[in-house]
Amino acid sequence: MRVILILSIFICGDLHAQLLKDKQQWVEQLNLKGGLPDKLLSTRTAVFYDHKLTAKELNNAQQQFQRTGIDAVVHFELDMIIAGRDVIQAFSNYLVKREIVNLVLIEKQPTAYRLTITPFNGKESLVDSAQAAWSISNGVLPDALKELYKVAAGQQKKLNLLINEEPETGTLINPIPGKRNEFFAIDTKVDPLAVVKTGDAIVDKELEEIFNNNYLLKFKVTPRGLTEKELRKQGLLYVLCVVRTRNIAAQQLLGYDVSKAGKELISVTYPGVTQESKAIAADTPVYKFYFKHIDSGNVFLGTKWDGDTTWQQALLNQLKGMKAELRLN
């Protein structure tokens, strides 16, 4: 588990660890004993909900938001916002454009639902560590929503009137700043790659060993904390990136067609020298590595989906697939 959490910060250059914790930790960084946002009933709100919520539960939640006066204008699956730096940046840009002021977070835990409401900080991080948030846990979601209604009605005047009756889901967020490419970057034969350290000595040692043993082109392991502009000043044209979230969500975020996806998705993997196929459940968290060209933002995903359940194997899949495709010896 330690390796998983550490690798979550190893995303397209430096990113504060708080941004890419798992769902529960991401919420726990807030001050959950704070009150409701001051203008909750007069401004726009985005809802981030646990993917395990049923359609009925989400519809009921939206109806209660309408009754309360919370103008929930868009809904996203919660684990998508912790998938990677480019993903978070894309969400932040979208929320700013939609003039979102507040965030509602709905978690479905083993024994209870947790409802948390906090302001959107208008920055890439979405929230600040220890910022005030109102939170309630209850074994029954409608009861938690009723409590929200009582608290909000007792504190604020309802000014939001034209509120959607049904949740607005299905909005696609594109985390790729440039062109999306389903092949490997041939320019890496001459242009060096930045491999950013995670800050953990054990992980960084293994990371460098994997590159030394499997990447035959130019690369440089760089300190954590450098911006992409600073990497570029060092003559590095590409940077290694990774997305980590549910298998199907990772594919969706990176622009793959998941309209016909089943309960399992096929990855190519390299447990040894030769390529094999591997079925991974759609809801299983995976890592997916890719290269990004710093100047253009163009992303190179590789020719086949190679996400895997451990960061080590996912990285090997990408590097060995690249070696085979570009015929590197």
C-alpha cells in the first residue's frame, strides 16, 4: 500500500502529495468540522460521487439538492479527480469555466455514506489542505441528505431557483493538453526523457533500475519539484506521465472508446520477454504510463492498452512495448 500511495505523486513532474491520495484521504485532508460554504444556496456546485452509487441513489441525491437549493450543475465520478496531474488540471480548468464555487463529495463506504461540502479554491489542487468543510456520515443516504436540508435551510436563504431535476452526468474531461497519439514517440530516439523522482528512496531506486535495464534511449532522472518549464531548460523534451484510477475510468480519461466495454478489459503485458494478453476487471485500479512532449503537450500512449495493476508492471509494459515497436536493440 505504501508504494501505491507514493507512486500517486509521480505524475508528469512534481505535484504535492495531497492532490493524489486515495478518495478517503483526499477528503480527510479537509477540516470536516467546518460549516457549510457561505453562498452554497446562491452559487453553482459540482458533485463528485462514488462510482458505486446506483442511478437511483444519484437521482435521489439530485432531487434533494434541488429541494435544498444547491445548484448542482454537473456530476463526475469521484476517483477521476485523483487520477493524475493532467487530469486534475483539466478538471480545475473546467470548473473555473463553469463558474463553480462549491464541491459536493459523496462517498459510499462499507457501512455508511459520507457527504462532504466544501468550496472550490479555483486552483489546480481543487481544495486546500485543512480548508473548512461540512460533513456528515449516515448508513442511509436519504437521511444524510435530509440533515443537509435542515442545516442549510436554517442558515441560508435559498436563492438558486432553476435547478436541474436530474443529475448531469456524462461530461467528458480531456486531460491531454495537445494531440492524442496511439503510438510511441519516435523522436525519443534523439530527444531525452525526464523521469521525475517520487521522493521515496526505495521507489526511486527501483524506478531508475527499471529504466537502466529496459530503456535504451536518452533519459534523465530528475529531482522532484521541478516544473515542466524547468525540465525543458535542462534540454529535456519529453516527460514520463502516469494515470492511476479504475481500469475503465483510466481508458475513458485517456480517450479510449469504452462504449462496448464489459466487466473485463484486455491489456498487453510483458511478464517476460514476449507480449501476452491479460484480462483485468473494469473496476480494478490500474496504472497507465505514457510520454508527453513538453512544448506541445502532445501525448504518446503506445499502440495498445498496457495498463496494469502494479506501477512496476505497467511501466515495464510501456517500455518493453516501445522497444519492440520501435525495434530498439
